[in-house]
Amino acid sequence: MTSEERESNCPTIVSVGDHRRIKQPRRRELAMFTDRPWVGLRTFGDGVYWTVRRWCLQDHKALMYSVNQTVSLLGQVIISVRVAPRNPSSDVILPYSKANGSARVKMGRTEVIASVKAELGRPSSSAPGKGKVSIFVDCSPTAAPQFEGRGGEELSMELSAALRQCLLGGKSGAGGGINLSSLSIVDGKVCWDLYIDGLVVSMDGNVLDALGAAIKAALSNTGIPKVNIASATTPDEQPEVDVSDEEFLQFDTTAVPVIVTLTKVGRHYYIADATSEEESQMSSAVSVSVNQQGSICGLTKRGGAGLDPSVIVDMISVAKHVSEELMNKLDSEIAAAEAMEEDSS
Amino acid sequence: MVESAKGMNDLSSEMEVDAFRRLFPLRFHERHLLESVRPDARPLGKARDTSLALGAVASADGSALAKIGSTTMLAAIKMEVMTPAKETPDEGCIAIEFHMPAICSPIVRPGRPAEAAPVVSKQLSDTIVSSGMLDLKELSLVSGKAAWMAYLDIYCLDADGALFDAALLAAVAAFSHLQIPVVSLNDDGRIVVFSKESEGEKPKNKPVNEEKRKLKLRSIPFGLTCIIHKNYILADPTAEEESIMETLITIVLDSSYQLVSLYKPGGPALAYQPIIQDCIALSRQRVGELQTILNEAICDMEVD
Amino acid sequence: MAAKAGTTPATYSPSPTTNNKKKNRTPLFSDVDWVRPDGRDFHQCRPAFLRTGAVNAASGSAYAEFGNTKVIVSIFGPRESKKAMMYSDIGRLNCNVSYTTFATPVRSQVSDNKDISSQLHKSLEGAIMLNTFPKTTVDVFALVLESGGCDLPVIISCASLALADAGIMMYDLVAAVSVSCIGKNLVIDPISEEENHQDGNLMTTCLPSRNEVTQLTITGEWSTPKIHEAMELCLDACSKLGKIMRSCLKESASTSQE
């Protein structure tokens, strides 16, 4: 099913919702988000209950269910959270013959491409037994009018830095999604350099999460050529490496975290997967990267407004919940995309 | 000041001193010159208070912080190893760079280097090389194989006139503070820092420069910049004075009062011989002052 | 320059690169009971030295020294925004961080200042009343004289002090502290050596009197309780640092009055 079909099958209230939102930006009623499933948290007495409503767009019909769950959150504030709303539909594409792996992820109208390229390089002297990974993001001028010329540079830089922080872990490698030791070929002499490039093709909010998902998908699509090392070399010389054209090693992506951005709008709302329009109203946003074990692997904050420490703690716990769902969703999408690719080839 | 400015202009009697200073800067300064005094209460030939501290940067091999008035310079030397050039196998090398980071002055913006920086940079390296203060042979480690490259970087932390004088003072002070690390030649032919703790390696790799940890500084150069305006000579100008009266003359003498360089980059005023001689006389006096300041700084360092 | 005129030869720093020595050092940190290289307690910050008015040419400035980390921040403005900038009814903040060539053990090691500059911008903008200087720009320029660990937090705290010295209206001072996670231990205000061995890092910048966090960055793998613990540590240290910064400002105000 194509995305156009999907959109046409959405409830007609979508346009109404959007329209109303523009006119009355302050009245963020839950009904406005009918095009997107959401989870609401509401306070009743001391406890906070989760209400989950969800439209499964795949089934072309609105399906609603609710869960009552007590969550120990501080205060009596009403917090509504939309969760994993736009389906991350990832289709693995292979337009770059030179890349070792690539993926395209769409979330609503946000579309990003990630590609992974592996090249032989020399390990740095400070970490002789490890490979190197570099992440760069580029914002295509077609994605938004403000990216024309050098306009996208600042955002590109911010996104690259945030991705590095969220995916590569600490200095010792703890919490890193990519096992750098597995990229080593000969200690101190040869290693793989992974170049991960992200491209924002079309932007409608939540680009960081989309890029994180795309990189995860691209890495799982990445095959690293097997190498044979000519053994008889003196320790001084650079060893000769023979790169195989046929045999590839699959990259292990189970440790790669997913990124969940919660955007704080107004005083009491935080939204997952915000659109551009919603982001324009944000006071601040917190991006949390969470791995499969539920550990936090990175966190960044955007937006100048200060947050109460307890709110940040809340946001981290909400992001953890959201990430579980996103992780499952992404894993199944990646598996499906890979199956498709195998069929076609 | 309002009182004394009365004679100059009718306007000035109705004006605050600060406003007069901004609107008619030249007249403001000339009025002072008539009284043989400068806006900061200095006599014309006197330099500002100067201070010097050695060893300001722990991560460098030699460093110094020099302050002339509010002009502040931080100089630091890092020693690295290079293969000497074929023509001069027994000589090391020095590379001098003068930086004006954005913090030092409102006219410098990041990404656009200040115009003055490369000029001062060139002037400094010319002066230090031609003064014969250093013997580059002292920087040799293993003839033809390895020699020291001394990177001297001077940062202007606060720019308030007479940049060259302060930079030169910081540079020579950094050289006099320089302590060359003890190094040895390892098996791969690379120079590594000699460490006493490294057990078992001592007999194999002897230190190559145990006796050469300090450079012998012969004639040390010191500079004085003066403004020439009409018949007046203003020693050690501030940034404000430099911007209003544009003719500068910089004289560098070494510690035995020999002339190292004389630099007068154009400007509307011409320097006649008597003026130049007056300037040189002022610098002779200043060199004496600076030498005492440097010696005191070195003594302070040794006491610590 | 003899060498500069010709081709500048390739040079290297004669660092003590005996590999076995480095390997000896790593387990030092992974033990349960190790001692910090500078002998501090795990939860003890380095002594802070702060002073305003370090640069006369600037509208406001501050110098900060935390152990071997030495930073100068100058503030210029509010002054006219660049001509190319569009009209803005709130003020702009322009941040730039640079390092001296001798700041790091190896010469000119720091390459990416843009990232650290944008982090400085993000940490400060929430504290400044930008509406008080419309159409103009305040420039925040930082120079790291020596990098000895925790550079960014020191720059941020120093910059907010310099902003106060320049008389820029702020909601509160910004205090920043970072915590390193090394093995099972959390160490506050780490030095470079500790930062090079850390498993994770958490940096908090906050407005101490308003109890608001303007910036929080986490790297490495963290469990939720550990994050809580680290945040508590940071916030506590931030409020103490805030007091030191406040007293530094009071001191400079009283001396200027005399």
C-alpha cells in the first residue's frame, strides 16, 4: 500500500483538526489528533491514569482501546502524550551502489535517508583496537525553504552532534550502539571506518527520531566485506588486506538505541513525534535515546526554556515507555523491509 | 577638565568631559598635550605600569603573562620534535605566531582575523630572529635526525595599545621560562619523553639532552612604541591614543642598548632626526625598566 | 623564520607513548576503591576561582579557573546586528568558543569549536531576557587558555558571570556542573584524565535560584536511578557554585563602588 492510499484512508477529521489547530492553537483538544494515535495521561485523585486511543491506519479504520494504568507521576497536572503516532515506515532502498547499507524512513511527511559506507582506515593511536564511526547529517534544500543556501547548516550540525551523542555512547564506548571493537581488523594497523550519512529529504518535524530510526535500519542492512589478512608481515609494515567482494558479514544492530523526542508545548503537554507546526510552538524538547535493555544511552535538550528537574525525570520515564513501542515497531518494519528486498532480488 | 577646556571652544563649557572626549577626540588630547599630561595622568614619556608572571600555563613547556597597562599578552611555548632541514642538520627551529582572539577587542570578530595580527606576528619573528637572542644550534637533539621545533604562540587577551611591546615582552619572558623536557631516543627512532619510572628501559635509552634543559639567552630585545604627534612624543600609547594620533614608531633595543630594529609604518607625521633620537633615548630608559621587571619575575619564579 | 619560510616540517609531540604504561593505568579506574588523580573525594568539586572584569576592552568579562581549566569570556554589545540579519524584535545571542593552541597536551588538538559554541548558546539563551535588547546582538566570546577537563561547564558558568558583569538582563545566573560515570562510581567535576576513561557523562546547567534546568546532556549508558543520583549531585553542586558566583559579583560591585 502506498502512502497516498494511506492518507486518503485517514479519517476526514484530519483536515478539520489541522484547520482548527491553526485557528485556535491554544485549545489543544485531544480530538485534534485523531489522525494520529495517542496516549493520554490524566489525573484522577492521586493517581494518573493512562488512556490509550489508537487508530490503526493499516486497518483503514479507527480502533479504540483504553488502558487504565496507574503511573506514579508527581503533581496533579494533566499530561497528554501522543505516542509513536506516525508509523515509521521504513523501506530499505539501494540507490547508492557505493554504500554498504542504506534505508529510507518516513514518518508522516518527514522523510529521511541514511546510508552507511565502510572504508579501510587506520585506528587512532589513542584507541588502537577500535574502529571509527563518523556521523554527518545534511539538510536538503528541498526539505524546507529555510534550508536554501547555507540555511540548513546550523540544523545539520545540531542534528549530527545529537546523533553522535545519542548513538555512539560515552568515551569508553559504554552505551554505544555500535561495537567499535568489532570494526578492528588488525590491532593498531587497520580497521573499518564507518561513515554514516543522513539526508533530510522532507521535513515535517521530529527529524532526529526519524534519522535515528533510519540509521538503525541502514546499519541492519549493512554488509561489511570479509577481509583476509596476509599473515607474513613484520610488525612495522602495514599489513596487506584482501577485501572480499562476495562474502559479507551482517552488522549486529541489537544494541543500537532508538531516539524518542518529547516536545513540550505550553505548560503541561509533552508530545511525542511532533510535526513542524507543533515544533514551532515548543518551549523545549528533550531527546532520549534508549536501548533494548531500557537503559538511557544519551540525552539532549533543545530549546532555551528551562525545565523543572522533576519534569525532566517525568519526561525520561515517559520516553522510556514510548521507546519500547517504537523499538518493536521499528524491528518489525526492518524485518519486513528486508524480506521485501530479498524477494525482489 | 571642563574648566581647562573652556579656552578651546565655547561648546566645551556646556559639555560633559566624556561627551567632549567622544565628539572632539583630537582636540581633547591636544588640550592635554599643552599641559604635558595625558588623559590617564601620565607624563608624555612615561610607560604604563608593567607586570610579568612566568609559568602561567601548566600545559606548556614555557609560558609568561605580560601586562602593560590593560594590554595583556599570554605567551606559551610548546616543544615538538622534527627532522632538521638538510642544509642545517644541527639546528632546531622556532615558529612564532601572534593571535588576536575575539575576546581581546570589540573590533575583532571570530572567523575574521584582525588586520594587526599578521603584522605583529611578522614583526615579532623578525625581531627575535635578528636580535640573535637564541642560538638555534641549542635546539638540536640528534644531528641530522631530530631537533626541537619551538612553537611560540602569543595570545592577546586584552588589546589596549602598544601590542607589539607587550607581545615581545611576553615572548622573551616565555623563552626565559622555557624548560626543555628530557627526552630519549627509542628503538623506532622516535623521540619520547624520558621517564625515570619506566623500569628496565633505562640502560637502553639514555636521555639525549640532560644538560641542555635551559636555553642561553644572549642579548634580549625589548621594544617601545611611541606616538609622534606634531612635536610631541607619547610613549606607550593606549588604544584610544593610537586611534586618534596615527603616526607610530617602534624601537627595539637589546639589553646592551644596541638598536635591533626601528619601525615606522608611514603615518601623517614625519620623523625628523631629533625626534628619532628622543625616541631612542626614551627606549633606552624603558629597556632598563623592562630588564629589571624580567629579572624580578625570574627571581620570583626561582623562589617559588 | 628559517623553517617557516620554506616548507614547515612535520613535527610530533614527544609524548610518553610507552604503551604498557597506559594499560597499567586503565584498571586503576575500574577498581572499586580507586583514588582520584588529584586526591579529591568522588563528590568533591575542584576549588573554583572566579573574577569579573578580566578584559577592559569588553563590555563585560570574567575569568574562571577550576583546577587546570582556565577560561576567559568577554561580552561585547548589545551592538548592531549584522546587516544581513533580518529584523528581530528580540535580541540575538552570538556565542563563540575557541581554544589556544597550547590548551591541550598535544598542540592544536581541538578541532570542532562549533559544537561547543552551539552548546554554550543553548545553555545560556534560556536565562537571558532577550526582549530587553531588541534589534541588537550580544556577543559571547570564550577563549580556553588551558583545558583541564569539564571545559564546557566552566565556560558556561564563566559566560553567565561575564554577562552579569556586562549588565545584560538575566533571569538568574547559569551554573553548570558535570558528572562522570566511571565503572560503578559517579565522580563530580572530572579532570581530563578522568574524562578520557569515563563510561558516561552527565552535564546539567541550571538556574539555581529558580531551580530550572536549561540544558541537560547525557552520554554513555545509564540506568534511571543512576540518572536521578547524578542529577541530584549536579543540582546540589550547581546551587553551591551559584552562591560562589553571586558572592564574586557582590565583591566586584563593592570594590568598584569604593
